[in-house]
Amino acid sequence: MILSTVKEQVLSILKESHVGTMATINDNKPRSRYMTFFNDDLTLYTVTSKDTHKTEDIEQNPYTHILLGYEGEGVGDTYVEIEGKVSEHDDESMREKVWNDHLEPWFDGPEDPKLLILKIDPDQIRLMNKKGQPPQTLEL
């Protein structure tokens, strides 16, 4: 399978799937939680509060593992595994870019001082469970 096709399939999953799990490390143990993701090409963004355990985890170890796309149908359900490095952002232009109505229960708006944007720059993305094929890997 050629890499451009793998990238196209990964981008299709990122476009369709917004809720996934994000793992961080705390005290050499993984912590995983559901997050909502937005993408710009292969770069992912998610929003969190500055007062969470995950921000403390990221400050200690900026690497993460994300799962996106699994639909619950079982074998053959295509999804992606993303390994990447997280950076924290709170500039106004990025806040406006990611803000949406789904964030209203947690934040007072894009100007809320607790709102923090996590940017995930992937190192590797694996396309998984593609009709019984072995995983396809994009090294970035």
C-alpha cells in the first residue's frame, strides 16, 4: 500500500472521528482519558483546563498515545494509533480556531483563562484493522 493512500485514509478517519482516548504518563504509569480532537492535516488539537492532572503529566513528559476512529463494530473496524509530542498553547487566535459550542459546559468562552489548547505533533501514525491487513505506518 502506498503511503499517500495511507495518509488519505488516516485523514478520513481524523475528519470523521473526533472523540478518542489520550494517554499521558504519571509516575511511570499510563493515564488515559476520553478527549475531543480537531485536526489540521495530521496535527491534532484538543482543549482542556489548565487545572487538570493531564497538564501536570504533560509538563513532566510531553509524549502521548492517542486512539481515534474505532466504531465498536469489532474486527475490521478501522482506527488510528497516534504517537506524538504535546505542546500547550493559549494564544487568542488558536482559541478562536478551536472554539465550538460543545465546549460551553466546561468554559465561559474562548477567552476563559482556564482554557488551554493541547497541540499534538505526531511522530508516528498507524492505520489499524484495515480489512484484516497488517497495520500501515506513517513515520513523520
